[in-house]
Amino acid sequence: MENRTPVNIVSTNRILWGVGTSRTLRALWTLLELDLPFEHQRITSRSGETLTPEYTQLNPSQKIPTLQEGDFILAESAAIVNYLLTTHGAAKNLAPPSEPRLRARYDQWCFFCMMELDANTLYVIRKHDDLHKLYGEAPHALQAARDGFARQANAAAQRLADGRPYVLGENFSGADILFTTCLTGAIRRDIALPETLHEYLKRITARAAYQSAAQRNQVVAPK
């Protein structure tokens, strides 16, 4: 039986719940890009901390991250990224585009990252490699997922072959946050990426907010 650490639900203006995953990194990174004050509740997945009645009341899916802003509660990392940028991004020139076709391009990249790169490939690898003791070994599914990520990475590289600095062109956006966290997840799993994507990652991961978020997202083992 998992050890269920008590979670103290406190009331503050803005709280981010979760640490230690690429999905929590997305939310942390966005908050730091926007210079928003927040309290960070560093609960981890599969530790029992998300299974308490108190946390389940916040997020019935019992997953991280979860964002609280006053009485507003939001789960799903991409939704958190887009909510924060839509609500608070204008002053930093980070709000998602409003022009319909540019917004459609933005949405295309977001959906591409969350489905083709995250759910359809990386999460399959996580389940049947990192967490194979829970979900079982599935070597054929693992190989198909790795191959699938590589194909979609090549497709993304073709879209970036014109030398644009960010996925939408000249402006950094939430789509870059989602895309980068998927690419770094692939690198951790030794999936080869085209050179175009490595060059892209060097630019994006040099951002101060990314560096700070990556540091804050680390899980520190108890002494």
C-alpha cells in the first residue's frame, strides 16, 4: 500500500501543486516567464500525496499539476499554460495570438505536442519503461512509441527548417513551452532528434525562466 502523506490544503491567492515531472515544469516555467507570485506545494506523483481526500477534492484525477487562483481551480498542464498566458501574458507580450489563423497555428502546435508527442508516444514510453512494474512490459509498444516520436520530431523539424527562432516565428509562446518539454523528455530517453531541434532547444533552454523552473522542478530526496 502506498504511503499517503497528508496534504494540507491552504488558502492563498495562487498555488501550484506538483513537482518533478515535465508537466509540472510547464506550469512552473509559465509562472516564472510571467513573473507571477505563487506558492509552490511540492507534492509528487506516485507518492500517495495526490491520493488524499483533500487533494482529490481539488483534482479528482489525482494527478499533478493543479493550479489554484483564489477559488478557481484548474488541472491539465497545457490548460494551465494557456490560461496563465491568456490571463496574465499581455504585459509580457506572451498572450496567445488573437488573429484567427495565427491562433489556429498556435493551437495546431499545442495539440500536436500534447497528442503526437506527449500522449501517443512519451507517455507510452513512461508507462512501459519507467513504470513497467505497474503497467507491464510491452516491448513492441515501446518501440512503436519511440519510432513514432522520431517521425513526428522530423515533421516538426521540417516546419522549423526556415530558421524561425520560435515555433510561431519571431515570438516566444506557450507552444514553445509545450514543445520544449516534450523534446527534453525525448532526449532523456535517448531518442535521436534532428539537428534543427537541438539548435532550437539551445535557444529555448537558455531562457532564464526555463533555467529557474528546471531547478525548482527537481525533487530533493529527504535527508
